Amino acid sequence: MKQFEVPPAYRSGLISQIKQMRRQADRMKKDFSPTRLQIGRMTILLARHFGFCYGVENAIEISFRAIDTYPNKRIFLLSEMIHNPLVNADLARRGVRFIMDTHGRQLIPWSELRPDDIVIVPAFGTTREIADRLAQIGISPMAYNTTCPFVERVWNKAAAIGEKQYTIVIHGKPQHEETRATFSHSAHVAPTVIVRDMQQAKLLADFITRKRPKESFFELFAHQYSTGFDPELDLQRIGVVNQTTMLASETQAIADYLKQVMKTYYHLTDDNIESHFADTRDTLCYATNDNQTAVIRMLEEEADLAIVVGGYNSSNTSHLVELCEQKLPTYFICGPEEIDEHGHIHHWDLHRKTKLTTPDFLPKSETFTFMLTSGASCPDALVEGVIHRLAQVAGISEDQWEAFIEQSLLA
């Protein structure tokens, strides 16, 4: 796989060594068991796969190269480069300005842009409408396009089934940048509707089977369907694609459910199901699949708690949190600074969308074990920082820490 130039501050000698050892021992990526590390009284179960993916490293490399190559030009990002506060803050400190926030709200008017400005398209991609607007200004949206190739693969799959007269059903978060971009591209070729979760998939099924009047569709799916959408006509033939960072099991469950709805309603068999339901296969990216599978395998082990590191608005990271929450106390943090010197952890509650503080969160027992993973947009340096911070809070001396690092790097 291509090696990208990523700022050294994002790297970790410890984590790089662990990943390299696992790759050498498991070149076919069939072993998803966690890496077990021991520091004093603390045992760490480190997920087999975590951290920066291909698309994220590609986006970071392109962005920082643009900064270094054009020190005298104005450089803008359409929105957050990736969902990690450290990376976005670094770009801002180096003079990059953000045109929109992560929700699509305008921060800088289009009228302020000039043809000689550099505008970077983030890893999530962008809508056709925004690309057209940039072109009208005289800025090529492809010159610094960091759209993840796995996102583009979803666009290509949607276009392929749209050309075969299927309506495109996107499993995704309607306000997420990637889903907004995918919706824009798919709606250009075919009727398109977004379903947020299984609950909305079941609502959609009611319109497929004509159990609900078509008029109520427009209220229940407000801002989630393409212009001119007709539920009576456009839900007769469908295909499911997804935001690449969704929970794999949920995407599969939604696709299987809607496929069965079609089979039952139209009296189909596996031999003729494609007359009403497209074969889209899985459109999750490899990193999302690997990271989720690694967490599922890690959860087969015994531990006292789990820590997930990443941006609080990161979709792929939030699903790792949801998986861990099913088994044990889970703390979602953006970095080591969220663990203070008093042994309190300041963490994000996904469900209430608020920051919580849990005092004395580490077990008082003589020994304890915690699980650790991070999202695809989280630098490895933050993961090492979390391990180091936990060691400090657990009363492990710096001498023990240095000995652990030296031993790990020599392994």
C-alpha cells in the first residue's frame, strides 16, 4: 500500500512498531485478535486495526503539501478536512480557512473567493452543486480533491444502478458531509432517498407496500428525498448503498430487510429478485470493516472498561463506541488531555450529545485491563498519549514507562 507523507507529530514510534509487527505476523489480515500489552499493573488490549486509513492519510498529505507549495496563496477548505479536532486545528494554525462548518453552514461567503485561491475538497467529498459553484468562480474543484476513493466507489455504484432504472436508497446520516455529497451525486442520475436507520427503513417499507398514503412520505422523509420523488413510482425498484462509515451490521440488516420486503410484496424468488432489488453488495470501506471487526473480536476478551479515541463528530468512531457500549463501560475521548491529573475522565456521551465527567474511573483493584481503539481519522500519536496518560494516573512510574517503550521498540 502507498506510503503517505504525514506530519511526524501525528505518528507514534510505539504504535507504528506494534502495527508493523502485526502486519508481518498476519499478512493476510485474518487474525483480528487484539494486541496485549502489559505496563505495571495495567493490561491494555489494543484493537488489531485502528487509526488513520488510506483516505485520511491521502487527504492530509494533499492538504499539507498545498500549504508548503503555495505559502503566498490563500488556501481554503470546504469544511473540516476529517473529523478530528487536532488535524483541523493544525490546518487552521497554518492559515487554512474553512468555508463551511461540518453541518454545511456557510462561514465565508462565496463572494470572497477569487479564481487564484486554492480550495481543498475534504475526504468526505462534496456536492455537485458546490463543485459547480467553485467552477463558476474559476476555481477547479478537482485540483485539490481529497475525496476518499471508497466514497467515490459508492458514487460509482449508485450511478451504475441508477442507470438501470433503480431508485437509490442511501443508508446514512442525512446531515453528514459524506451523505450530503453522495445524495447530490446519486440524485443527479436517479430518484434518491436517505434512510437513517432500521426504523426509517421500516417506514420506507410501508410506502413500498402501499400501507401508508404517499402524501405522508414527504413529511416523514423531509429533506431526505430528491426533487420530484414519487413514492408510488420510485419505490418499485430499489438498490441500497451507504455512507461508508456506518455500522456494517446495520447496513446489512437494512439491505436484507428491504430485499425481503420486495420479495414478499412482489412474490419474488432469488432467481428474479433483481427485477425489483439491485445487487449492490457491501459499499463500506475496508477500514470501517476492519476496525469494526477488530472491535467485535476484542470484545470477546475480558476487560474492566473500554476507551475509544477520536473526534466527537466522527461517524466511524461513534460506531466503535456503540459496539463497545454493548459489553462494558466505555469512554469516548478526543485525546489524552481528557484524562486529568485527578484521575477524572471527561468524555462524550453519544446519546445525550453532551460532555460528561466521570471521577476515579479506573478500577481500584491491584490490576486492571482496558480495551483501546481509535477512529479512522485519529492520529496514532493520540493513542500513545492516552496509554501514557493512563499509566500516569494508574501510578506507573516514568522509569517503568520508558522501559516499556524501549522494550516495545526493540521487539
